[in-house]
Amino acid sequence: MISLYMAGGSWAHKLSARAKLVFLFVLSLLIIPFNTLWFSALLLVFVVGLYGSLGKQGLEKLKAVRPLLWMMAIIFLVHVFLGDIEQGIIAVLRLLAMVLLANFISITTRMEALMDAVEPLFRPLRVFGISPRRVSLAVALVIRFVPILLAVYASLQEAYKARTARANSWRLLAPFALHAIKMTDHVAEALTARGGADGFSGENKS
Amino acid sequence: MSSDRSLVQIAFYAALIAALGLVPKIELGLAGGIPITAQSLGVMLAGMMLGPVRGGLAVALLLFLVALGLPFLAGGRGGIGMFYGPTAGYLAGYFVGAIVVGAIMQAMRNVNVVVAACVAGVVGGIVVVHALGVPVLAYKAGLTLEKAVMVGSLPFIPGDLIKVVLAAIVVRTVARGLPSAIATRS
């Protein structure tokens, strides 16, 4: 699967993932009281500037907000409808700025670095017998499963299309779930056969 | 139930929720051809099949991957930005919703599976998701709560109800074909 990450060696790539996450979190709290038009616009300009500092490729990544634009349009229209155009502009500007700023981290940080940065958050899970290693395995499994599931769905769709001339239907959902659940059993068996999630090293819990 | 199997199930349902958000939209003849994304259907299924603990963990794992930058939300969206957008509350709603769906399914294990799935889906998959989603939308978009309900909740209720029915149909099919797959019933 394609992640949002953009390979590169810019200043933003060199910052530590944890520093970037903390900065995002602190900034998101700091801006709460500043609810004016010029501040929101400035914030958006600052964030777009961050993308710009990555060069042309970076500016292209601004497209990531495109799926959110219709939502922004609705929010804006509701404000217009309520007769407060300024509040509408502020709301949209702030949303765009914060979403883009947060995505800036996704773009400039490798997935593994992000995982390492948040690993301490998983340490309390040890109390329940869940090692951070299991979290990593689960993450890898999901990334591997999604394309497989999409392929399963596509093959069901093809069979359905051949028989009905229609492309997609809710009728595909149940066979899709059945296919997929059977696959889970195979993967679980394969994992156990290879020593389980925690591997052969150390104590074997499974 | 070995812990390996639980791990694979959690990962698998996380992937299922992602895949359902990415497959082409399903047009429903019976609803006047409204296209629906099936992502929240996956959330309901995770709770219905796996129960509150594993169902909740499956959603949490998916949200973690989204935060890591993978495009696993409906329409290929992803990134930490999703948790700062207007729909962030719905994501929290998915997590709590899956837990509630699973808990209700478990509590109603002796009731007809379709009835149990419908009740669990409506309460956990709709009421809980919207109860968490709407206030965040109202706050993020600077709207009053009533306006946020009009924009972010009411238009989606018909589609959500259809998804509950679809989830119940899937659960019933699985209950017949692969009864062991429904952890909330065994």
C-alpha cells in the first residue's frame, strides 16, 4: 500500500518524529484561544509555507486535502446560511491548516520512525502480556492483508459482473466476509506453525 | 482460543474495515441508488464477530495505521491530519462503537442473531458513533450542536440503517456457514 510518506532529505525529514508529534500536539492546544480571521489565515500560510520548503514535490502533497474539500464546503455553506460568513471562513481556514500541518508529519516521517516514536505508549500493554513486538506484527499483517482483501473483492466483483452485467452489489459482502474469515484461519495456523507471534526465542506463550 | 489467532483476527478485521472503505461504492437499488461507503459496516462487523475486546482493538489498530500515514479511511484518506479534521470525532466513535456493538452482541447471545445484530448495530454503530462525532464536528466547524446534527448526522442515518441491515445479513450468513467465526456466540 502507498503511504503518504515522501522520500527525501529535507530539514523536516531530519527532525525527530517525537519532536514533530509533540510540536503538533502543543500547537493544536495553543491556537485554541486565537479565533480571529487574520490569525487563521496566517496559520494556513505558515503551514503551506512548510510544504513549500520541501520544494515542488512538497506543494504537490497539498492535494492530500482534496477528499476533505466537500466537507469544508458544506461547513462553509452552513455558516453562510446562518449569516456569519466570517466564522465560516475562519472555521475552514483552521481546519485546512491543522489537517495539513498534521499530514506534514506523515509526509516527512518514515512509518518505522513514527512507530518507534510512539512505542513507549505501548509499554503499559506489557501488563496485559502484550509485547510491543506483537503490535509491530499486527501492523505488518494489516498492511499485507489490505491488498489481498481488495484482490479477493475484485475477483468476486468480476464473477458477479460476468453473471449479472452489474459491477457491484451488497450481495458480495457475505461471500467476501466468508472468504476472508477462512483466510484468517490459514494465516493463524501458519503463524502458530512457525512458533507464534513471539517467535521461538524466549518463552513461548502460545 | 490461542493468542496467535486473536492477533491475526484483530489484524484481519482492521484490514477488513480498511478494505471496505476502499472498495468501490455500493449502489443500493432499494435505497434509490444512494452510494454508500462500507467502512462503518466493517466497524460493526468487527464488534459483532469478535466481541468488545478484540473488536475494539481491531478498530484501534486501524486508527493507529491511519495515524502512521496509511490511506486506510474511506476514499483513501489517512495521516495524522485525520485526527485534526472535522470528522475526528467519528473516528473515536468507531472505536467506542465497536466495543459497544461487541458488548451488546455478547449480552444478547441467546437472542436471534439477526435481532441481536440489528440492536447492536443501531446502538453501537449509529448512536454511539454519532454521539461522539457530532460534538467534535460542532466544535471544529464552529457550529451549534443542532446545526452539526443537521449536517453531520441526519443525512447519514438512512445509509447507516441500511448498513446495520447489511451487517446483520452478513453475520447471519456467517453464523450459518462458519459458526465458529462468530466469537460473540461461542
